[in-house]
Amino acid sequence: MIRFPRLIMASVHFCLLCTLLSLPIAQGNQDGHPLAVPEVVRIYKGESDPDNFGVWKMNIEWRANFTNSYKPEKVAYDVEIFHTERMTLVHDETIEVNNPSTTYQWSWTSPIPLQCTSHSVRLRFRDHTRTSDWTPLYTLHGEDAHVMSTNMIYPQNPVVLVNDSIVFCCILTPENVRNFTSSSFTLRISNHTYVTRPIQYSSISPSSGFDITCNGSGSTAFTGHAPDVRNFMCETRDLTSVECHWSLGRSTGLAYNIKYIEYSVNGRNCSGTNICSDICTCVLADGIDKGVVNWTLTAKNALGKKIISDVADPKHRVRLKAPVLEDPIFVYKRSATLQWKWNAMKSRSFPLICEVEVNGQTVEGTFSGTSLESLVLPDLQPFTNYTARVRCGSLEHFYEWGDWSNPTTFITKEDIPQPIDVWVQVLGEQTCVIWKNPTVSQSHGIITGYELLLGSSKTKSEAISKSATEHFHKFSSGVVDFISVSAKNSAGYSPPSSVIIPSLFSDSDIKTSAINETHHHDGFYMFWEPSPIATCGYVVDWVPTFRTELCAVKWKKMPPGVLNASISSDFEEGRRYTLSVYACTSGAAHLLQRREGYVKELSPSGQVQNLTAVQHGPDVVLSWEEVPNDKQRGFIQGYTISYKPFKEQKDVNQNTSVKTHRLNLPPGTYLFKVVAFTSAGKGDPSDITLTVEIQIDQIIISITTALVILTCAFIAITILCYRKREWLKSALYPEIPKPRLSETWFTEVQQCPVFDKMLTAESEALMITKPELYPQVVQEVTKDQELTALKSKDPPQTESCKNTWETQTIPSLITNLSYIKAPCPVIENPTYNLTMALPSDANQVSNYRPQIQSPSDEIQPCQVRSVHMDSMDYQPQPLEPLTDLQINSVEFEYLLHSKI
């Protein structure tokens, strides 16, 4: 009993061991079973190539040969592709299939067209690390497998995206294979095929494309872009169908023959839109009651495709087509009714809103209603041409106005004319009433005539009819007090326009002023001060100044409060116009301002009139009259006078502002010219010839007059000089002051013999009668009593130059011309030094002459060196040599009085 559990346990362990040992044996049996080789069904090109341009995609179909006992959860296949002739492996790949089945399909895109060479394919099944055997090689033959009669390049005329790469191949004939060289086709992949390296085109090709050649054969590559569509939107135009439209963005850049783009909306082909230029349209026969719809546009060409979408409710996208507008039936004076039809719109219960354009202007306000087909145009003008058109839109969900309808034209009926514009002109004894021809908008029809009513306080009123072409009426001033004018047409008469005729229309107190400048090249600018009597505004009229025709006035009426006006009319350059401003009152118009001017001044076209030249003595007086008014053509600013003798060429020009001029000219024959000028230039000259002659009586009168004037002047000067003689004497000949000696004359001087002058009888008497005048001389004469100086040849000299005179008595001194002992001072003189050497006897006196001694000479003891004068007016004069004793008594007396 005890061993039984042990036996059971041993049996269990044995069974487990047997099981574990049996597992490797079973696995070994399963691994030893070979995997089934797949069966290739077919190999073919991926796309049809009717033009033999080139195909790059290769498709392979095969079946899996699995037994019922073996079905793997995950299926994989190994694929290898070779260039057949040289068995060059060009692609290998393991394909994993997530959904196991019995038939499989796989595609491969070759880097070169499949026509370039034959391709061989083989497959095998893979289960983790286990693989089946390879299938046999299945070959897709290329063009090189055939005997080529000519060289061939693939692809032929390809279309390539910009910046994409492409490889070309050249298949050669057997004859051309030998010695083949090319700068483009450098790689050999089979016995007859050469390929290029990848070629990249970075820009859009020209219309002729990019060419590549090989031994006489060639191909052209075109580059461009995939389609680019924008602004895709769908709407309804007739409340029945949906119209989708889009615009093209970037151009594909492809030539016309390959520009073809396929468009489709929601999978439905939009035929006829493949070559649209800017805006493309596609119509879908869908109803508009489906609510919100999603529309998808697909655009595709050889280089790619683009898909865009739009979502909306068609009832919220209503843009109606144009209605068909009919000729209006109900047309009146100031209104008309328009009618139209909706040929394309089937719904008659859709609420609409419409607007109308009349003569190019949109009428304010809109017209609404269900299935709107008519409307009434109010506020029209009578007898007026109108052109109208209509467009409509959705009233409940307005999206956009529809297209304009066709235009329709109509004419409203006639109505009575508006009041016409009337004015009056008074010229002397004649008065003219003028009215303007009404415009089309004022006439309200065809004017057939005018009716005038002339009223007067003296006579009965008179009615006058005028034709439609007459616009004025003349009558004598003072006969009519007022006049009214009415225009008439087929509808009746206009309200009358009245004007009161004043007794004197122009106010003589108003002075005419000049308009020197204009603010417009073709008119005038007028302004005026406000007038309290202007109850109905102002009137500006204008008329040529120098034209006297009646009824030639034109005018312009201004409303109250307007104080300026720009007057533009058919003004002529060089013609003066008179412009007047009137205040419009309840009675006659009142003149406020009158001015004259030119829109543009020109040089005068005429000459000055009646030029005359008259001689008055030596003067010539020129006179002339004004240039005729109608030939002035501007304000005359002055005159230029030119004259010259006949034998001379140069003119003398002078300007003047008056019409007379005086010239003083010498005798001769002269040609005078006078020309007027304005701000624009000079006119034509007027000339006259005059001979200036000498007149004797005028000369005698002139000479006599001059002599009388000179005589009177001489007498006046003489009288003046006589009365002012003392002043003239002192001014012209002042008294010369007498010279005198200074105080130092007799002080501290040495005594030396000096020869003074010979004494005359008068000097002697003076010395005797007035000894106080000569104290030194009297003293010396008294002491000695005898004059001994004449006895010696030389004057006595001592070392001290004693102050003695060696004379005898004074009479002997005077009689015998003796020497006189006198002081001999040294007199300073700034101009010269004088040395006087006294003679030793009287016989030498007559021959004595003063000598000029230079500063370097030795000064003798008894010399007069210089003279010092106190008089400021006195100037020492050079000494003249003395003649034979010409020193007389007068000189001696003068010397004594001035020195002492």
C-alpha cells in the first residue's frame, strides 16, 4: 500500500518525459516539408501605350500553392528583377501581404521605360526564415529583343514635372552598335541599348521643348506643372440647375497640344472646359431643394491633379440670369411701366428684388415681389428720351445681383414748358427784350412759338406772337412799361416770364472800372458786394464794348446770397467786353457795378490817328489821336516815340503815356514814328517827316535875354561887393601885423659894431626930437661927441666887444654914415643864419652885401646869428642882396619902430 503512490508518480514522470522527447521529432518532420513555389500568372505593362511613348510601370500577378494543412498567418514574397540580356539585378524587394489569399498582384515602376530592354522577374515564398524555391524567370520583352531597322529613343516626347529627373535610352541597330560614342548616352545596359544619366529640367520648357538626339534619332521633353485651380464656387442661375465655376491659377506651362486638362465635379465629366482660359464653368442638372451640397472639383493633366471643394445651399447662392425686357406699353408725361420675361427660370413663386438703371443712373429704391415681372418708373421728365434696364436677386437670402437685362428705349409724352429766362437791354432810344431758347429739359416738348404781352400805363396792352426761331423784340424806349413772354408747345403755354422796363436802365453814377486780370483763360470772374434791395438775386450781363448792335447782350442769373460768378462764353481774344452786375428787385433791375476787360490782351492791330509834328522855336511838338477802339485789342499802356535824322541809322526811343510830346532837336530833317503798346506788345507805327530850321528872331531874342540876365547879375554882384567891401578887404587882404622884438632883445648881449642903415634927414630929426626912442644911441653920442669910426678902415674890435660907438656927434654920425655902437645880440632864426661883416669905412658901405654863412663857418664875435620874432604872423623872408646904398629913411624908420 505504501509503494503504490510512488509507482503512480514514477509513471507520470515517464509519460512527461516521453512527451518532451516526442516534440522535437514532430517538429523535425514539419520542417522537413518543403514550401510551395508560387505560380506566376502573368507579367504585363501597367498602362496602355498606343503611341509607344514609353511605359515605366510593370505589373506581376501570381498564385500561392498552399495545402489545406498549411496556412500561414503572415505571407511574404521575395521579388527580384533583372535586365534580361546581362542578368543585371536592378531591383529586389520582400513583399508582405497582410490579407492572405490565393491570388496576388504587385506593380513596379522602372527608372527607364520598359521598352529600353527586356526585364525578367522571379519570386519565392518566405515564411520567417524559411523560403521556397525561386520561380522560373518570367520575361517582359523590350524593343531591343527585336531586330531594329532604325535607332530608337525612349521615352518619346515625354511630359515631365519641373525639377523632376528623367532617363533616356537609345536602342541601336546592329550596324550602329559598333563604334558608338555619345556625350549623353554613356551607360550600356544591353547589347543594343545605351542610357543617359538622370537629366533634371529646372524650368518650364519653351514651346519647342528640350531636344535630345542619338545617331539621327531624337526625342523632345516638355516640362510644366500640374493643374492649379482656385476660387471654386457653385451657385444657381435659373433656380433649377447648379452652375459651378472656378479660375485658373498658375499656368501649367505646357504647349497647346499637351495643355489638355480634365475637369470633373462630383465625378461627372465637365466636357467643353478642358481648354478654358481664365474662368471655367460647369453646369450640373441638379435641383436646388437638396439643402446643403458638397461639390468637389478634380483637375488632372499628364503631370498630376488637384482637388478642391465647395459646400453651400443652392437657395442661398442665387445669381439670376438676365431677364428679357420688352418695350414699355404704358408711357406717360412723367412715368412709364417696364415689363420683362424669365425664359430660363421655371419657378414662379420665388420672391425677388429688382433694381432699374435709367440713362446710366441707378434709380433710388428697389422693387420686390413674387416672380416679379414688371414695375413702374416714377418722376420722369416730359418729352425726354430714356434708356432703361433691369436686374434682380433673391429677396429672402440676397446673395448677389443677377445680370442686367437688355436695354429698352422710350420717350415720355409732352408737357407745358417751364418759364423761360428773359432779360432787357436799353440802348439810346431803343429797347430790346431778349429771351433764351429753352433746353430740352425745360421745353417739355417741341417749342412751336412765343407769345409776348407788352404792357403800358399810357396805352392798351399789346399781344405779339413770335416764331420758334425768334428770341428778341425791339421797340422804342418809353413806350412799354413791362413785358411778359411765354413759350408754347403741343401741351400748352408756359407760365409767363415778366421784366419791367426802367426809364433809365444804366445809372450814370456808376463808373466803369478796368478788369486787369482774368481768373479763367476763357472767361471772367466777377464778384460784388451784397445789396439789400436784391430780393430775387443778381444778374450779370456782358456785351462787346465797342459794338453798338441792339439785342447783342448775354446774361446769367444768380440766386440770392451768391456774390460771385464765373462767366464763360464765346469770348474772343483781343476784344473788350463790358460786364454789368444788377440787383434783381420787385421792380426794375438796379445797376450795382460795371467793368470792362479782355479775356486775353493782344497787341494793337491799328495805328495812332492824325499824327502831327509842329516846330515851336528849337522844339518840335508831336501830337496824335488814339488808336481806333475796335483795333486796340487791349488796354493802351503808353506810346513809344522814335526819331532819327535821315542820314543816321540808329533810332532814339522814348516812352510816354500822353498823346503829346515835346522834343528839343538841332536843325535837320527827322523821321518821327509813334506806336501804341499794350501788355501784349506793340502795334503798327505811324510816321511823319519834319525839317527843323534855324529861326533868326528866336536867336536874337535868346541872345538879348542872355545879355540882360548877365548885366543884371553883374550889377547885383557889384552892389553886393560895395556893401560888403570891408568884409571882402578883411577876407581877401588881411592886415599884416608889424614885427617886433622880443623882450630878450637887449638882455645879456655883447656889444659889437653893427652896421645898421644909412640915416636919412627924417630919421635924424626923429632921433633929435625923440631921444627916448633911441636911449642907447644918444648915450653913446653924448659920451664921445666925435664920430671916429669912419676914420678907420675896420671897425674897432676888442676882446669884449665893448659897447661903444666911435662916432663924433649925432649929426656927424648921420651925415658921415658912421658906425654906431649898438648891442649885437645873437638872434635865433629857424630858417637861416645871417652874418653881417661891417665895412671899415664909409666907402665900403655902398658895396657891402650880407653873406650867408653855413653852420660850419666859424662865428665871428660881432655877428648877427639869427633874429627872433614874437609876431606869429610874421615869417622872415630871404634877404635880397643890397644895391648901392638903397637903405632909405623909410626903411630905417620901419626897422626902428618894429625892433625897438
